[in-house]
Amino acid sequence: MIYLISHTPNDRVKHIRVCEIKFNKFSVDLSEFEALVVTSKNSIKALKENSISLANLEVFSIGEGTTKEASEFGFSQIYTAKNAHGTEFAYEIAPLLKGRKALFLKAKETVSDVGGILEKSGVNLTQITAYQNSFLKLDLSLKPENESVLIFTSPSNVKGFLKNFDIDKSYKLIAIGNATAKELANYPNLIVSNKQTIDECINLALNL
């Protein structure tokens, strides 16, 4: 059986939700910035939650899912990173943002120091903590059976899973990216997806 441990379900596999997103209240005038840096679609959702008005600025997005969310919000100038891993993403966009006034909407807890890398690279950066993860308490009956394939889509989903269940040695583990894989480094049978999308992770799981 294949299980997706993620904030959002997918019809192709079973889903376990171990944490939920809580959006922080904030106010910001996007027109004061030249660029917006986003490492999750939750950053864009946070703009919606706080009724932030759209402005004509360039968006630097970590991946396809985030780009889609930004486009649906109304942004038209969107740079999608070639590398969807946090640290590599920061180093990729740093030269493009050097000397520019940028806003970074971030999570409360992050694995990669995207903001720090951008600031050290000469970006005039404002950081706002836009959202945070809250872990859920699950019934033990929801634990995946032995020999299952588990797909983890973020470090917080790994932490949320481990707060409820242990990881059996018979499980095969798929991490969507390097930061997620780091949380699973002590477990055997770990594979890191070459492409940072849920569909790619599911395709990988189906071929194991």
C-alpha cells in the first residue's frame, strides 16, 4: 500500500494528514517591493487569508506547485527555480535579486536558511513569518501496515508522522526533496525523488 503523508490528499494513493497549516495575521503593501520570494504555496495562501492586495512585482518561486498558486492569485511575472531544494534555490536566485528590495514570506520553522543566504548575497530583504505547522494527534489504527511505501512531502510531515507512529524497518520511504530526506536520514530504504512534485513521488512509488 502507498501512503502520502502530506497536507493535501491525492486520489492516486492513500492519504495521512499529520499536521495542519495555521496562517499568521499580518499586513504588508506589496507595491513597496520589487520582488516576492516564496518557498511554498502556503505563502501565497497566506496573502489570500490576510486579504493582501495584488501588486505588479516579480515572484521567485521554488517549484511548479508554488508557481501555479502564485499565477492563480494573479501574479504574471514568475520565475520558477531550476532547483527546488531550499538552499540551492536561494543560491540560484541570489544573483537575480542582488541590490533589489524583496519580500520573503516564510514558515515559522524552516530547514534551509533561504533568508540568511539572500541577505548575505546583498539582497535588501524583508522577512515575514506567514504561516506555521500545527501537529495533529492521530489514532494508532491509522498507522500504515508493514511493507507499505510512505511518501513524505516536507520535513514537517516527517515530524508529524513521528509524533504519532514509529517507522517500521519494512517501510520503503520516499522523500520529495533533500530537506525532507535529512529528517529521514537514520532510516533504511530511503529514496529521494529526482523531481520535487507529488506526482513524481507517486510514480516512483508505483514502480518500486
